[in-house]
Amino acid sequence: MKQIPKKVAILGCGFGGMYTAKRLLPYVQSGHIDLSIVNATNYFLFTPLLHEVATGGLSPTSVVESIRDIFGKYPVTIYEDIPESIDTQKKNINLGERILSYDYLVIATGAETHYYNTPGAKQFGLPLKSIDDANKIKNTIIENFEAAARTQDADERKALLSFVIVGGGATGVEFAAELPQFCTLLLKRYFKYSSIAAADITIKLITAGPELLSHFAPALRTKVMSHLAAQGVHVHLGMPIAKVTATGVQAKDGTEIISKNVFWLAGVKPVTLPFSDNTQIALSPSGRLETDAYLRVVGHTNIFAFGDMASTQDKDKKELPMLAQVAAAQAPIVAHNIIAAIQNKPFKMCVFKNKGSMISLGQWFAVGEIYSINIAGKFAWWIWRTVYLFKFPSWRKRFAIAAEWTANLFYPRDIAKSR
């Protein structure tokens, strides 16, 4: 008798969803699994490099890869859709024009920008979580340089060239380190004969916390602060934002900063999913799905969640950070446990071992921790680029990005506006 394949649906095709699907492919080809992937876009997005797209270092097409390019040669069903509802009792997902049923559900929808209910933040602050966000930031910077070159009002020029970055995590710091280089290029190469002076440009990095990159060792944080200062970035620690307006930001201590460019990179939160009313889902205080040691959603033996969506704890009972590294490490465990459930074999527990973390600070400089060893400088920058390059699914994209990075050593960044 021919075996009926189990239906596995994966919501989200970021690092977690993509790596889980790749691990399941042998079972898809053998007929044990009928695999479906549901994603809001038709591409996998390499989010850690969005700050380079926003500052002209990489083209938008370089940091995305079509899901069909990755899985098109396999019998995988791909939906470019956003679920309208998820019914865990009926085991189906309402995609509007179709109903997708499943035996096992994998939730890997990732995170979205967290505005912390700050008045005006969503309306006036530009986030950096998608290709559209990166394009909008780049376009805004270029447009405001153009406007600054035209205006005769010195105060207006300074407001147009005042850049406020809210958020002291990796994204905020990486963007803050790239932005001075982009602005310098614009000024010296393209607006050299305009009325804009270097003194008109100000870049401020604001964080509510007492430190930047709190997960890094003190010595590395010091290096980051020194490097940003050398780039002309003014860092404001312990300054929570009270509100964002069309003319800038106001801190809770009353400080006002005039700016036509507010970038809200202050944090992320898990994507909210439309579970049906009859579904009981336990959430952690941070809004993430409660999971057991096998990455199953508590109370649901056939639903797995991980990465940014799941409240998985480390040995110290702290939630694992919302990083691509975590999702990529958990994906093989999820795939293993789905197969184990189908074949009635032992499950594997999730034990995350942090290999370290790295961030780029513009051209030729990076810092990081690799197995508790601190590194900084050009060598760290080379390692950072090498590691990220090989996280892309295909060699085609690896070659494309390597070519762009190489070209950037000899040619200026791209300032063409993108849509």
C-alpha cells in the first residue's frame, strides 16, 4: 500500500523557515512529506545586510533570493500569502482564496519593528526590516541632500542633514557606522559644489539603555564607541524617547533634537499571528510563543515554533535572543523532530550554544566575539564578510555579493534611488 505523505506547512521563509525546509527535502523527495511554504514575499531576505542596502553598499537584489530559485526543482508548494486565520483544531490555514491543511505546522514568521507605543514613532520614524524600508531610507537621505543643496535657509539645511538613529542594538550601530561614509560620499563627490558644508551634517545615535551592544564584552563596547566617535557619530546613552514628530524627536528628559531624518531601529517583537478564537496559545511576557524543550508550542504536539517567534530559554532561564543565528541553529532540530514524530522515534532537545556574534562598522572595520575570543579591526571585518557570504543559499548570490563588495573597494556607492 502506498504511504500517504504527512502534510507539513511552514509559515515564514526567513533563516529558520528556509533551513527547516532544506532539511526536510530528502523526505519530500522520498514521498514521506508533502511540504508547503507560506511567505509574505516570494523571496528569502538576508536581513543582516539591509543596512548596506540602505546606504548604497549593496543593491536590493543582492540580499534577496527567490524562494522558487531555492526550492523550485523540488515538489514543494509555495504560497506568496499572509494567513488570514489559523485553526489549530481543524488543522488548517486560511489564505483567503484557499484553505491549506496540515498535519504538522512550523511557525517561523520572524519579527517586526517594535515601537514600544512611542507616540509618533510609527508615523515619523523609518524602520529597517524589509527591502522597502531600506529603499525608503536610502531615497530619503538622497532626497534630503538634494533639498539641502537647494535651500537658502541655514537652519532648514541643518534639519535636512540631521540624522537621528534610535536604537543601540546591532542594527542601529551597524547603520550608524555606515551612514557617515555614505554622507561623506554624497558631499564630496556629488554635492561638492553645492552650499552644503560638512558642519551641516550631524548624526546622532540614541539608546534608552546605559550601553550600546549590551551583549558584547566591555572592551568591545569601548572600541565601538571610539570608532563611532571617530566617524563623527554622537552617541547618547540612557536617553529614552518620549515622542517622534515631523520635525525630530523629544527625549523623556525634555531634550529636543531637530531632524528631518529619524530612523527607528530600537528593537523588534514577534509577528502577531491570526489564531482562531478556539485556539489556546500560551505567550511569554515578551509576546513570544511558549515552547517546550523540543520546540513544540505548549499544548500543541503538532505545532513547532522557533527563532524570533518562540520563547526558548537558555541554561540561565533567559529567553534566547532574537537573532538569525538562533533560528538557523534551531532549524535542524525542528526538522529532526518532525521526522521523529512521523516515524515515532526519539525527539531531540533544543540546546543552543552561542558561537559568538559580530557586527560590521563600515568599510574595513568590524568587532565580534567568536567562542569568547574578542576580535576587532580589518581581520574581524574580513571574517564577518566571509561568514555572512556563506550563509546565502546559492553560489549565484554569493558570487554576486562578493563582486559588489569587491567593486566597492574601487568605486563609489550607488546613489540611484530605488523603488
